Amino acid sequence: MTYSPETGATPPPGCPAHTGAGPLPGLAQPRPTPMYGPDFAADPSAVYERLRRYGPTAPVELSPGVHATLVTDYRAALEVLRSPEKFAKDARRWRALADGRVAPDNPVVPMMGYRPNCLFSDGEAHRRLRQAVTDSLGRVDPAALRGYVERSADTLIDRFAPYGEADLLGSYAKVLPLLVFNQLFGCPPALGERLVGAMSAIFDGVDAERANAQATQSFIELIGLKREQPGADVTSWLLAHPANLGDEEMIHQLVVLMGAGTEPQQNLIANALRLLLSDDRFAGDLSGGAMPVEDALDEVLWLDPPMANYGVHYPVHDLDFGGVRLRAGEPVVISYAAANNDPALVSEQRGGNRAHLAWSAGPHTCPAKDSARLIAAVAVEKLLDRVPDLELAVPADRLVWRPGPFHRALTALPARFPPVPAPMPAPVRDQFDETPGDTRWNVRPAQSQSTPPAATSTPRPPESASRGPRRVWSSLTAWWRGR
């Protein structure tokens, strides 16, 4: 199969894209380009621009000794994402890992290695696992989610607003997804802290093997807790789904859900704030309502998507693609950032244009993209509403990006503002005294065609039912209470 205009992979409406050309005549195939370290993190766009000279694809090195083909062309990316008969997701096809050319403790293996979840499966296995995830996420009430994000945002803002300065990443964007995850998944705060720390290390490639083991053990504890004390939360709904997931399958569904729900979410919030605070096009409109925020989110998802390079696929058999020979079982990585910024895209309009690939495409499109966007929008809107005259504490070009081949993530986002007195605390019980999985998350799911008409989650308890005693989870609770 040769990549050509006749392949049938067409961009979404509103985003015409060019047809791929192979390498320029007389231009040799490049040596693999490193995608790790501070140089790539500082200016990935320059790297993508150089790689485009060789056509829709180019060889890269994700970490020392881990080679892959990076797709930088929008239309070529769509063909890979929409062609499961040619490009598989099951990482057990990864030949270099299977034959020992890539060591199991390589930093990128936790992000690329096979797990029995919906991200790394194909065919019927994918449909079964994906349906369990889709049905369980579909039970979350968007109105309840918005309310919880607003209350969590207010509590975080109250802690730094009186000081007139804050790291908006460490004190806000990084913590908010943790709080949302704890609530949605019925996860105790201390356990949630361990999980987020482990997932961040996996994304950074820092002691990734140890972080992977820590995340696995933490998920085992959460699953055990939910089997004993099911609630109205995503973990309990997954456990009760007719797909009848085993413990190992449960662990790995939660790995992919948490990986997508914390690290990329914090990057989306932080990158949107960076854009709003540094781009003159948004200056003067920051308190003007939701539209500037929605426009900023669209632009970030086009230009600086939180997962810049991922969507790893493996050719099912050797094939010609974009003028190069792809070998079966060798990783093909989609550069969402490069594809979104393909110079041949006709449209320059970003605001309101949702044809970007930040959520991927095809059968493995992100199942939680609406919730992820809602969380980010509410988080940004609430901060701009509560803290007027917010500005970066350093020039935008001095902000530092975290190294790593997959994410687009800042190390910090320092800001300053006129101090805002915190409101008097309301005389109510602490938020974390609630039982995880409060009943407000329990909404009636829409039955999918592949789900039998059976109960897909634990029943809603009567409103008058006793909540019973709750264990005190000291770590994040102590932080929340200011101790």
C-alpha cells in the first residue's frame, strides 16, 4: 500500500489538507532525530519543520535505543488512525521489545508497552473494553462535574489568592485534576496522590519502572476498596459492567483513564493559561466570559496539544507509506502537534474549529474528550474570574518545558496579581469528609447497542441511606485543611 491522494483518508470538514508527497528527490533519509532532552522540549516545532522535508514520515528516537517512525502530516496521520486493518494498536507486535533490542526498563516502555486495556487492543477485545469505559464514563453528570470543578477551583484559589503570586501549575493546574480524579473514581486522597506522582514519573520517563510498579500497586488497593465498598463512581461502575472485567483488566483500564485524566489535563489547563496571559490577542478580554477561554482552548489543542506525540501503532505487515518502507511491528507514532500544524492545511481559523487531532481519531478517539474540555474550561474561567489583573511573573519565552517525547508540559507557570482577600470559610464539614463516589455522580446511562439490558453499575442508594463511617485519609486532607 502506497500513501497517495486515493487512499480515502479525508480530513474532517473545515480542515482541508494536502496530499502527502514522498521525500524530495535526491534527499537522503535522515538519521533518527532524538525526541528526548531539553533541546527538543524547548522548540519541538523546529524539529517538526526539519522532519517535514522528508515527507509525511521521518525516523525518530523516542529515548536512547528506541527507534520509531513519526507521522508529521495531517492526512497521513488520519490514514494511520482510521486504518486498523493495516495499523494495529496491540503493542505485543513491537518487535524490538519482544526480541530484546529495547530493554523492559527503558523509560518509554510504560507508555508504549502492552496493557490489556482499550488503548492497546484491537478488534473484538477493543470493542469489549472500550464499551465498559464508554458506558461508565457516560454515567457522569456533566452538571455535577462542572459544580465539583468550580468548588475545587475555589478552594485552591482561596489558598494562594491572598499572596499576590503563585505557580499556577503546581498550585492549581496540577492539583485540580487530582481532586476531580479522586471524586470521579471514588479514590481516597492519599491514594490519589501516590497515583498522580507515579503517573507523572511515567510521563517524564524518570525511574519509570519503579513508578509503573507503584501505580499498579495503588490501583490494586483501589480496586480492592471498591469491591468491598462499591459506590456511585467510575471504578465501581467498571467493576459492575456486563463486560465482567477481571482484576488485571480493571487495573489497566484505570491506568489509561488516569493517565489521560491527570497529566494531559493539567497540561491543557496550564497551556491555555499560558496562552491567555501571553498573547496580545486575548489581552483585555480575560474577564469577558467564556468565549475567549473557549478560543484559547481551541488554539492550544491545535498548536500545543497536551499529548503532542503518541497514538502508537504497529504495521500489521510490511508496507509502503509516504514514500518509505514500514516494517511490521516497528512503532509508528502520530505527532498530533505536527499534524495539526501541517503547513498545507488551508484554514487558519482555530477558534471554534474542532478538526484537530488532539483527541486522536478513528476507533481509539478519546472517550472522555467532552469531560476533559469541560474541566479545563471551568478551571480557566474560574481562575480568571476570581483573580483579576493576572499576569505572568516572567516573560513567556523564559518558561521552561519538561523534556519527554510524548507530552507538551511546562515545569512551572509563575504568575503575579494584586492580592485578593480569601472569603471567610463557610462553617461546613470538610469536602473530603464525603464518602468517595457521592450519589450526585450517579446518572442513568444511555444503553449502547453492544451492552445487554442489565444493570451496568451499583444501584443508587436511597437518599436517606446512612453513609456510615469514613476512614480519615491524612495526606492530602491535611494539606487541604492547611496543616
